[in-house]
Amino acid sequence: MNETMRDIKVLEYVRSLFPYDGVQPEELYSTDTLFRSAMESDICQADPAKCVGEKECHWRGYAAKVFREDTFGVPHYSVRAFPCAAARRVHEQKRLQKLIAASRIPSELESCAFESFKPSNSSTANAKRFAEYSAEGGTGLLLEGSPGTGKTHLAVAIVQRVISMGRSAMFIPVVNLLDEMKDAVFFNRIKDMREVLCEVECLALDDLGMQKDTEWVGERLYEIINDRYNAGRQIVMTTNARNMEEIASMIGTSGHQIASRLSQMTAAVMIEAPDYRKKLAKMPKIHEKEAV
């Protein structure tokens, strides 16, 4: 296309993007319409206030960008489309919603985040630091201690933080997991279930030790933990046990193998704190005044 047919504004625009190239009209390979869309995209990208949203966007959530390429040393310039910032935000929001739905966090635990965890002493403060490090660095963590010390809260907080960073994560009480594995065996879906449990980037298993001690249970727990060990996947676990010896004894069959794997996959953190549930139970209840 010669210079008389080329929109002078388009030519000036491309020359402004590549000021040292001496862009010539015949080097512009895309149409004027596409180059103008790139000009509009620059305005939208620079000023989010001008974004009308993906549905109302003339380009349906796509932005255009001018690229420079060389063919045998001869430069030419063309326009390519890619999802704009607004469309990427919408896509990321949908992706996060899917990750949250797949995380299986019960509705009553959705408020369990690092921001809402208030350490009561140095032990709980230390556990929070380890949990945040685990979430950010993708390292395994074993939270040990008596009931009511915040172990589950921190495990859920890790899952929430991992998801916020765009990684997949899942929270499951061990007892529930084993019940579902029994159903999966019955319906011949155990292989698919093991693949899901292995592939999720962060798996948080709550209340290890609350399950019944049977050979089948020990074997299934070992399979899950060993699958993740071999795949190099992060695991987070809570237990009322106070050390690996107690974990091995409370599991029984395969207990020592599981404890051995966990010692290699996780950092063990003991939480020493009063049972906050008992503390809440002792607090005076607030009753509404009787109507006069």
C-alpha cells in the first residue's frame, strides 16, 4: 500500500512506536483499521477508567498491539490481537472462582484466613509464621497439638492463600477422605480419585488420627502420601499427635511408613496453647433485654 493510500495518522502512530526505524508505508502489513484498533488499545490500557468492560467493548475484550518483525533483514510491522487487561482480570476471577469451588473448604471455615488468625502466645505466633511461609513457598507443613489450638484455621488459611496466588489447593478432613475413597473403590473410580489427590498443588488433610485403625485405612493413607511424595507435591496436615511416634502409633498399620514420609515432606510445628473452644464456652453469653 503506497503512502497516498495509507492513513497518515496510522503512519505517524507506528513511527512513534519505533522512532529510530524510519518506518515506510509499504512496511505496514496490517490494515488501517487494525492499526487504529492498536491506537485505541493503547488508550484503554493506559487509562482503565476508559474501559467499558468486555461485553460493551467494540473489540470484545481483545487489545491490539503492533509488532516489528524482520524477514531477511527487511523490517515489517503488523498488528496482533491478545486479551486485554480487563479480559484477563475477568478470566483470572473466573479461574479463582473455580479453584475456590474445588478447594472444598466448608462454608463455616471460609473466614479462616491469616488475617483473622490472632495468635494468643509465642507458640501460635510461631505457627502462623510457619504457615505463611508454607503457603508462600509451597513447602509441606505438619501442625501438631491439642484440639482447639488453631491448627485447622491455619490449614484452611494456607489453602486460601495458595488459591489467591493462582495455584490449586484442596482441604479435606481425613475421615471424610477415607469415606469417599471407600465409595470410589465401590464404583471403580479409585484410580481417578488418586490422580486428583496427587495432581492438586496443595493438599491439606485435617485431623490425622481421628480415623479408625484398620489395615485398609493405613494402606490408603500411605498411598496418598506416597503419591504426593513421589510427585514432589506440597502436603499440609493437622493432627492431635505431638510427635512422629504418636502419629505412627495412632495410625497403626503403615503408621511408621507414613510417619517416615511425613518427616521428609513436612516441617513439624507443635502448637502449645489453651483450647480456645473451651475459652469461648466459658465466656458470658449476651442476652437481649426482655421487652417491657
